[in-house]
Amino acid sequence: MEYDVNSLFARCREAGCYDVDKIERAYRVAENMHAGQKRISGEDYIIHPIAVATIVFECQLDTDSICAAFLHDTVEDCSEKICLDDIRREFGNDVADIVDGVTKLNIPFETKQEASIRNLRKMFLAMSKDLRVIFVKLADRLHNMRTLSVRKPEKQRSIALETMHVYAPIAHRLGMQKIKQELEQLALSFLDPIGFQEVQKDTEKRYGESKDFLEEATRKVRDALDSYGIKYTLTGRVKTIYSIYKKMYNQNKSFDEIYDFYAMRVLVDTELDCYTVLGIIHEKFNSMPGRFKDYISTPKQNMYRSLHTTVIGTEGIPFEVQIRTWDMHRIAEYGLAAHWKYKSGEQANNDLDEKLRWIRSLLEMDTIGTDPDEFMHSLKVNLFEDEIFVFTPRGDVVSLPVNSTPVDFAYTIHSAVGNKMVGAKVNGNIVPIDSVLQTGQIVEVLTNPNSKGPSRDWLNFVKSSEARNKIRMFFKKEMRAENIEIGKQLIDKELKRFGHKYTEAQRDEIIDALADRMGFAEGDDFYNSIGFGGLDSEKLGIRLREEFNRIVVPVAEPEPVAPTQPDIQNRTERFDRKNKKSSESVIVDNVEGCAVKFAKCCSPLPGDQIIGFITRGYGISIHKYDCPNVQAGLKKQDELDRWVTASWTGRAEKKALGGFEVFIIVSAYYSPSIIADVSIMLRDMKVEMTSLTTKESNDLIFITCGVRCTDIDHVNFIMQSLRKVKNVFEVKRGNG
């Protein structure tokens, strides 16, 4: 697709509502900032800002949005030339704030997942203040997806996954169907190219075989509407490839079971005309039971309004008819972008605030200290879940996620209602508070002013992130002392799993260090977050172990043995002989046959650079030289004499045939067969597997395999082979 900046300027002038001089200045700044930069495709980088600005214009956004589109990458990619203050002085606060909202955070993070989530949080925060941030971001992502084919396959999949799971649902949530559908289509073509091509082939074949049907059905609808003298616009289409794919694979339907493969859209002037057209369609064709939906009287959360009905055409072929006004159609195409552009005044702002309540619900999680996995869970609930509609006793409509309960309903009404809730009625009958609500039910919350507040058990069944956040907020504020004690108990439970005794002072040091790493002011704030459920202690295992090994494990080594002479044989004579085992694999201080053990914290292999540590009664502990425990121990002046040189003997590989255990971490995109694929690969290489554990996070899975290896070349060969397994994107050595 070609993008021409002069054509964009001409279209802006023709529209008559843009400050074209300001837009041209923004382009010139962007052109100067990106001068000499190239995209991966080899084209000049400025093509990307031009494309994003063009997409923003096509979404019918304003002057500042187009300026921000031109400048959206300048601060991130040209920071040595320009900063936000420069943009603010030249183009105003709105343009600068939009650019800031789409600029990634330039600070170090411990994991890629944390970086991604923090950047999403920043974007949502900016989006809650100015919706134009997400419009520009979606335009940016759309052009990146259109040009994704030039990236490496693993990068294609990573970007496509994020697009499918975050940006397409955001576009849907904002009602921007045109962008949402194209993002889904493009993402699917990279995530499952074979499935995409199969559906595309079947679609083209079916449409080719029955193209005359759609033309005949369209003619009959047009004749019927003309006979009633209704002013209308009629278009026909076939369902998108992604929509068909989703129904076939997610709902296990065959291609022939896609009833809305063909669809027509009727656009009229008034709501009354919508219902009139519906009556005419049902008079002309037989309707399919259960396939009528009235989104005019009950709009979707993204403001979508339309009538949907499925009828039977000639030859028994079903097709869907969508009926809406021109205003409804504009909102269906551009969603909240249309709302923001065409509505103004206090009532419009109140309506917009209500539509963006789900964003603020996500932002509340920053104030209660939830972990990245919980944030993504809440994001998925807000973006992916279908909705139900229930009624208050006064007849007001309340939208909730599917499978919501009366508790979700109560907290949607108000925090105070949820906190004082003691029971519920549905259609006049008392029901359990964890009952699943259905569309159309009338829900009444029973409260008691003397109630002590919600139960922690409610977190196990509420579905909406709003309810979950408000329950946690109650416990964070009202039950701090209790939360801290619960947090300490849960942390102690985790620390005891590491197999070393520790003191209360050491535990406090661990927590203070971890709290500082995670942005808490003090250890008690960290315990409080664990106690009320903001953080999951079990998910902190890796970080806890890192601090535990740094603070406790080196100290937990037996007291040093003061050597009487530098000779290593004399230094080892004091070892408990019943535990003394000779090793033919390692030379310690130029002496063979010393009693050694191989540290599980780093699992050294022949070929690794190693070092020894003298222990009491357990021989010499052999570590990899780059082991974190070694690096920490070498900084302790009083223990330097306990570290000794070590190297592998020529017999190490032969000795290793008995097996050195090493741990390999396989990071992969989740699939039902991934664990089996990894296991089969190890079996085919005749590698003995000693253990296997997994951890899932969003759409990723991390598999830790304990395997027997002979040396570093052997483990490198194993890791190289595992990288060839489908869906695997990283393989590395881990700890025990």
C-alpha cells in the first residue's frame, strides 16, 4: 500500500476542518528527526509516520492526532535530537501528551513480560486521560502489521500474538471494527498461516460456487424495500476469514455450519426505519429461531447498536442481515473515535467516562500492588469476555462479564453496596451470592449496615476485575495488620521449600530487598500485598530464591576450617572421612582425588570454568565460576581462603557417562502438545530426563527439564536440538 504525504495534505485541505500548516510543520520535524533512518525493509523510516498519520486521518480524527502520528516515534528513536518539552513548546500540550502516551518506557525491567505490562499500563493511563493516545497506537500497530512480513519468523509470531491478544481486542472494546478486523486477519496469517490459507481457499471456493445466490438475495431484499418506499443503502459481503476460522476452531464447527457466511447490511435514516426494515425482511424470508439480536435497545459496551437477524434464502442457504442507521454505522466503524469527534458537552463527557470505566478498573490495580499475571488476567476479562445484561429493581440495565455473580453486580453498583452485601435476590427469589447470573434477570442486593465487610473467599468466584479490585482494596485498607501476618506466613511457607534454615533477621533482609526491587516503600507493604491477594507468593518463587541464595545460602555453609598450611591435602584432612568421596573428574589446587561434590545451584559440567569451596564434612563444593553464589562469596573477605582453584581432568568425560545432572529451561508459546514435543525430542536423542516442571504465564509456557549430560558440548547440542521444536523461542541452562 502506497502512502503519499502530499496526498494526505490535500485530503486535509479538502476536508476543511484541519490546521494544515500545523500538520505540515509536524511532518517536517518528523522528516528531519528520522533523516537517514531505515526500516528493516530498507525503505526510509519516514514512510511509517506518514502511514500512521494517514490511518489516523481515515479514522476522522483531529489535527493534534495527525501531528502526534507524525511525531510518535521521534522521542523514542531520536531522543538525542528531540524531547517531549521540545514537542510541547512547538505543538502544544495535547500533541506532547499523545506522543508521550505511545512512547515506551526507557527504563530497565527484570523480564520482558514486566516491560511489556508496564508499557501497557502506561498506555492505559494516558488513554484514560486522552483517548486519542490509543487511536494513534492502534494506527501505529496496524501499519506495523501490514509490513510484518519483513521481520524474522520468531518476531512475527511475537508481534502477532500481542496484536491478537491485546490490540485487536482493544479496538473491539472501543468499537473500531474496521481496524479490529484487519488486525485479526493479519495476525492470524502469521500465527497459523496453514489454517488461514485453508479457510481462505474454502471461502473463495464456496463464494465462487454460490456467488449468484448473494446477488439474487440482494435483489429480492432491494425489491421488497423499494416497494415500501424506504430510503436505504444496501451492501452484501461474505464473512471475514478470521471470523470463520474462529468459529471453526474455537466452536468446533464445520464450514457448512457457518450460518452467517453471507451477510447484508441495510443503512437507513431513523431507528423507526430499522424496525420497519426488520419487519419487511421477516415478511419476505423465513427467519431462523434464536438468531435475532436487538443491539439497538440494548447496546454493547463498545456502543455498538444494530439489529441482527438470520433468514433462509433460496436453496435453503441462510444469510445474516444487519440493520442500522447511518449514525450507528459511523460508530460501528470508528467506535469511540466517532463519539469523541462528534459529541461534545458535559453529558457527552459523562457518557465517555462511563464507557471508559473498564480502563480505570485496570488502572486501579497499580494502586493495590497486583502482579503482572493478575494484570493480564484482568486485561483479558475486560477485553475478551462476552457480556450479559441484567436489571436493577428500578429497571436500569447493568452490563457484566459472562458468568458474573450477584457480588459482581453489587460492586458494579458501588463499593459500599458490595462491602455491606449479605445476600441477593434474583427475580424475587433469594439465591446464593455465588450464583451465575443470566441475561434478563432482575438482581437485588441485600445489605446490612453492621456487616464487617466482604469475605476473602469472594475472590475465588467473582468474574469482573472491578469487583476483584474493590474487594482487595477493602482488605488493603481495613485489614492491614491481619494481611501482614498472613503475608509473613505465606512467605515463610515458600522460604522453607528452599531447604536451608534461616533467621528472622535474614527473612526480613530478603523481604526488604525484594520489596525494594518491586517498588514497595517497605517490607510491611510487601507483606500487606501478599496478605490481601494483590501478589501471589507462589509466583514470586524465582525472585525469592535469588534473594535467599544471596543472603542465606552462603551464610548457611558450615564454619570455615582454618588451614594449617597451604597444602590442599592437609586442608582436606580435617573433613569427616565417612563423607569423603574421591573424584577422578576434578583437580583441586593441582591435586587429584579430593573429596568433591557438584553444587546444585549451578550444576557445573565438564567444559565449564569451575572453582571450589571448602565445606566441613562434605568435601569441596564445585561451582561454575559465574555462579551467583560464587560472585557473592568472593566479595566476603573473611571467606576468601575457603575458595580454591579447580579444573576438569582428562577423565571427566568418561566419568560423566554416569551422568552429570543439569537443568534446561525451555521457553515456548503454549500449545497442547508442547510438553510432549519436548519430551519426544529428548527421547529421540537418548537423553535421560530426571525431572520436568512447568510454569504457564499468559500464552507462554516455561518447561524446566532435569537431564543427564556428559559435558558442556553435550548440553549445548541438546539445547540446540530443543530450539528446533515447534513453538519454542528460547532454550537456556537453569539452576536446580
